[in-house]
Amino acid sequence: MKNTILVSITAQQSGLELIKTAQQERGSQIFIATVLPKHQPAAERAQALITLNGISQQSGYNIMILYSDFPADTMAMYARSINAGRVITGLPGQGSRSFKNNLALLLPEIPVTTCAGNFVATIPAFSLLNQL
């Protein structure tokens, strides 16, 4: 059975590095997804879509684009829908640590790996059943 990895990216070129990290796990099935706000100025949305299209073309992967004002909840639902065994995300930007932390809280059964450059850190899966 293949391990399924979900790579959660934003509309930034650093998404390519996250995809490369996932590719290091040979034999894994890789899904790429991003969450864009439901309401966004047209120029910002267009730029995000252009960047995501470039990442898709360079990496050779399709990118699932999800629209929501609750990115961690939406990504967690998508991770469950594809039976992800691991989620890879980038380092949070200034003041946005809540995405990674909320994702880990919403997916306690799935390890969440954060990486940027040579930095890689994983919040391991956690089950309350193991604590009883």
C-alpha cells in the first residue's frame, strides 16, 4: 500500500521545495493542494493562479485549489478525503503560525512536517488512545 503525502502550498515558488521534499519518499502517492480565500481582489487571485500554474508546470503535478476562509479546516478535510498519511507544509509567515498548529490539532492522527531549506521538523501523530 502506498503512503499518501499531502503537500500544502501557498502561491509562492517555495512550494517547489516542499514538493521536492515529498518526492524524497520513494513510492509515495503525492497530492498538492492550496487554499485561497473565498473573496479576494481579482488582481491578487490572478497573480496567485499564475504562480500556482507555474508551480504545476515545473513540478509536473496538478494542484487542487480549494476556496475557503478557514484554510486549516479546509486542508484537514481534504487530507482526510485522500487518506493522507502525512502532510508537508512550509514555515509559517510572520504572525501565521496558527495554520500549522491548527492543522496538527485537527489531524492528530497524521504527522505534519514543516520544512524550509534544510530545516525539517515533524509534529508526530498523536492518539489519545495511546495515552489510556
